[in-house]
Amino acid sequence: MKNFLKVIFRMLKDIKANVEIAFYKLKPKSSMKILKGYNKKIFYLMLPTHGNLGDQAIALATQKMLKDQFADYEIVTFNDEDTYQAIGLMRKYIKNEDIIFLHGGGNIGDIYPDAERERYSIIKNFKNNKIVIMTQTSTFTDTLPGHWQLRKAKKIYNSHQDLTMLAREDRSYKFMKKNFSN
């Protein structure tokens, strides 16, 4: 059992190191050359900068999937802490055929309001682009703020004509299907 745990911890440490190299060091200004290019682009936003290794693994797997499935696109990534700066840069360079992917996890709802606000800003600013929200758990609490946030989410998510939301589990899928009809 001790050896098994050592192997697991070593793997997690490797994942964290790879994620730090791949994502933490990329800042919006370093993406300017790619942004100004003429190739089709995928913008992958809201990559986690916190220490949750599960979210880091999702980011690494998503980036690999995007490279494999969209080989004819350039992939531009932005961390969650750079979302608003990224929106400003993207508004200058994005084309209608470019696609936006938002990081998955468990933060749709009122429990993580910063992530929800970032998503709202992206959706409102890029109405002409396909947006894909990677697999998410959706949780709106049965509280006054939760009900208010759900009304706001419905208005914003349902206003976009080409938004795809992927659910992580059956409960979130049913909730999203019921509340986010567009």
C-alpha cells in the first residue's frame, strides 16, 4: 500500500509540474503573435490557477483533446485570473469562425460567483462565436442569492445562440436541460 501511495503522489506531482509549465506561465501579452495570425483559433479560457489537482488534470486533458480533435486550429489559452484582460485582447482579434472553450469543473451556480461572473462576461462579449462550456457540475443553492443567480444565469446563458454546455453527471444534465433551453 505504501508503494502504491508513493506512485500516486509522484504522478500527482508530475501532473502539477506539467500544468505549471503549460498554463501558469502563459500570460495574455505572450499570446499576441498567435492572436494576430490569420489561422482559425480556439480560445480556451478560465484555466485554473488554484491548487486543486483535479481541475489541473481536467485542464491538461482538455488541452490534449483540443489539440487532437482540432488539429487545424491554433489554440490560445488564458488562465482564470487573466479572463478580463483576455476578453479585451480577444475582442480585437477574434473572428466569427473562432471557437471559445471554457474550462470544466464544478463551478456553475452561486457557490463560485467569480467563475460565474467570468463566464457571463465571456458569453455577453462573444455572441457571434460558438462557445463550449466543458463538463460542469451545476449547483444553485435554495437560497435568495441562489435563486437570484439562477435567474441571471438563465437570462445570460439562454441569450447566446450557439452555446453548448456539457454536464458532468445526470443531475446537472437534467438541471441544465430544464433551465438553459437555448
